[in-house]
Amino acid sequence: MTAFGKVVRTTAFKLSAIYFVVFSVFAIAFVGWITRETDRFLTQQVRDTIEAEIGVLADEGLRSGLTGIVASIEQRSRVPGASLYVVTDSEGRVVAGNVTEVPPALLKLSGLEPVTVPYKRLEGETSHHIAMVQVLPLPNGFRMLIGRDISEIERIRELIGKAMISAVVLLIFLALVSWFFVSRRVLKRIDSVTATSRQIMAGDLSGRLEVTPAGDEFDRLAENLNAMLDRIVHLLHGLKDVSDNIAHDLKTPLTRLRTRVETTLAGPAEVEAYRAALEATIEESDQLIRTFNALLMIARVEAGSPDGALGPLDVAQIAADVVEFYEPVAEEAGVALKLSVEGPLPLHGSRELISQALTNLLDNAIKYVQTGEPAVETPVVTVAAQQVENEIVVSVSDNGPGIPESERLRVLQRFVRLEKSRSQPGSGLGLSLVDAVVKLHHGTVAMSDGGPGLVVTLRFPAET
């Protein structure tokens, strides 16, 4: 494709061409309308002048007859101006007036409507003028011609025609100039987007589109694409972390499974030993299945496609149901479980996921509230839910050892467990699922010091 062909196919060229065509049509239509209205106005003015002259001469004829009309025309024809007067006899000879020659055919066009004709005002004049005239019959075969020179009107028409040509030329020039500047700006931005896209396709995900202070539509598009790229990079890093964590955290239980089976097979062939080994293997497998299910749920939630439809729900009722479900568990663990709810608290979301998030928080609080050194005498876990301005605030607090401030963001990542002994059951995915569920509902997760203990606060935008 030639360079000109590439230019013609650009959006900037097409926009400039559309601008030129539309603006030209409107400009030509406007100038044409002005020309037509001006011509109509001037023509009507000439007609009105001729009618006025005829009226005056008609009054003179009524008072003084043909002689008075001839005398009045002789007097008027000596006054400089654009008016034309002619009186001819029955033979067509000029008796009075300021026109030297009148075509015989014109004298036969007597009527009520003026006509446009060329004429010579002075004898021997080579140039022709144009006039609008009206011929009227007089007694004894005489004819009277009254008219106005309209050469000035013709010159005005010529000037308007030249102005239209100049306007079209100017439009072409302005269209070329606008195309040059618009194409430079647009093509520069598009080339920048193309270069960044190629950089990203080559594997460098650090590239970002340029955002200028102008804040135009290109900048808004660039901001959205940059945000999309940031999200993609975040998901890729998350995928890498998940892969690394799976390789690290799942290798240990799989190794234990294999070791247990090998040890059992290498030992004496006893039914009880085999049964114990199989039961331990099933328990370990169930834990692996739960871990994979949690990973799949987190992936679906982060992708914005959770199981079940989103709909209206009451957070207060969900909190009450979860607390009621965990009361026997808390009682068995020796933990006082309290509920403080100000409801109803309407929210649009997934009932199952909100319940799962609260379940994970409550399960963690009951498990770890007594793990501190020294142990808490009266462990207490409190679930609270209320509406604060335009937010629904749900919190789960305890009076246990809490989480160090430096670790509070890290525990939201997958497979992160602060308990080095690994004595408590779990996979380190509970808080990751809570974070994913809250983000799906456009909320936030915050951890703060409970003095003593930990307070996990979930904030959701309330339904309006």
C-alpha cells in the first residue's frame, strides 16, 4: 500500500473529510441563502421604485395629459441616477428620455410585469448595461418605458459568487490544516498505544499507556486499559503464588501419604495396621480435597463468577444464623460467643458467600483465641453488625493473642499461616476467601488491634 493510501485509511483523514464535506454543505447553503434573499430584496426594491415612478407619472397624465407626461420625463431624465425614462411615438422614435436606443420588440412587451433587458444609455457607448423596465401604452400610439439600472445588483451577484469560491478554497485549506494537526495528534497517540501493546505482547507486562494532563477520551481509555493491565498482572502474580504455594504446601501431605503407605507395606502384614494406615490416608485425602475446593472457590470469586445468583439479602439475619450454628462449637471449646446486631441490614450479594466469609472468621477466632501465652482466662468472641452512614459494617473480634500489625496484610494471601507448629487444622485459605468475597461485593477488609485481641472489620456499600 502506498503512503497516500495509508493516509487515506486513517481515522484522522476520514474525520477531516467528513468535517470538510459537512461544513462545506452548510457554508454553501448559507451563502446561497444569503445570495437568494439579497437578490430577492434588491429586485423587489427595484420593482417598488418602478411602480412608484409609474404612479407619479400616471397622476401627471391625469392632470396635464400626454404633454405633461413628456415634459415630466424630460425633466426627470436630466437628473443623474439609475432611473431610465423613454417616451416613443407611434413609429418607435424616441421623443423624450435618457436612453438613446430601444429595441422595437421591447416596445411591444407592454404589460404589468417588469422585464430585464440590456441597453445603451449614451449614443456611441460600446458597453451594455442591464435594466429592469416596464413598458406602458399611452394615447395616440405612444409608449412609455420606465426602468432602473440593475448593473450594481449584477456586480453584487458576481462578488457573492467570488466570495463563495474563496470560501470553498479557504475551507479546503482549513480542512488540510486541521487534518494535519488532528492526524499528528491522533496518530501519535495511536502509535503510542500500538508500541505499548507490542511491548506487552512481547511479554513485558510492565508497559503502560501514556496518560497526558489533557484528560481527553484517549486519556480515559488509557486509564481504563492501564487499570485492566494492573488487574491482569495482579491475577498473574496471584496465579504464580498459588502455583508456588501448591507446590510447597501440598507436597508435604502427599509425601506423608506416600511415606505412610510405604511404611505400612514394609511392616508386618497386620489388618489393624492396614486399617489405621487407610483411615489416616482418607483423612489426609479429605484435607487435600478441602484445600482444592477452597482454591477453586477463591478462583471463581476473584473471577467474578461465584456459584449461585446474586440477590437481596439481610446481613443481620446471616450473622445471627452463623452465630447460632457455632454456639455448640464455641461452648465445647470453652469460648463465650456474643452477638450484637442492629438490623435489618439489606445488601445485594451472594448469601452463600457472605455466610462462608463470616463462618471462616468465626472459625478462626474460636480456634486461635486461646493459643496465646499465657492463655486467656475467659475467651470471648463477638460478632457485630450495624449500618454506619452508607456502609454495612460487620466485625468479628476476640480477646486472644491477635495478629502483629506487620503480618495483617500478609495473612490475606493464600496458604499463609502464622502458626509455625501447624497444630491447628487448616490450609491457610480461609482469610484469602474472606478477602475475595468482600472484594466481589465491592467492600473492604480491615484488621485492627482489639486491645487485647484482634478485630476483623468488613465494610460493604449499603443498598440505596
